[in-house]
Amino acid sequence: MLNKLFERKGWKLTFIFLLPLIIFIISIMLGRYDIGPSDVIRVLFSAGLGEDLSDIPNIAQQLILRIRLPRIL
């Protein structure tokens, strides 16, 4: 019985921690210009990793980093 209770709490804790991350990504995606979730994630992590983003339009990169991200934070 204790294991079942722990499994439920573990699921709830995971949900509680993942929900804000999912809402954060969706919030950045929403707007006048459609930007896909993979593009949002790549742009957000590219600053630290130095990844090549030549396949993502520059306007989308600037829109994420200079407009949508500051509004959400």
C-alpha cells in the first residue's frame, strides 16, 4: 500500500515540475508568428552550447530572445 501511495506522489511531483516548463515553452510559441517547439528549444539552448542555427530564420531567433522571452520572465 505504501508503494502505491509513493508511486502516486512521484507522478504528481513529476507533473508539478514539468507543467511550468511545458507552459513556458507553449507561451514562447504563441504569437503572431508561428514558431515550432523544437525551434524554441534550440534557440533557448543555443546561446550556451554555440549550436549552428542557420536553418532557423534570424527573425524567429530575435523574436524569441528579445521579445517573447523577456515578456514571460
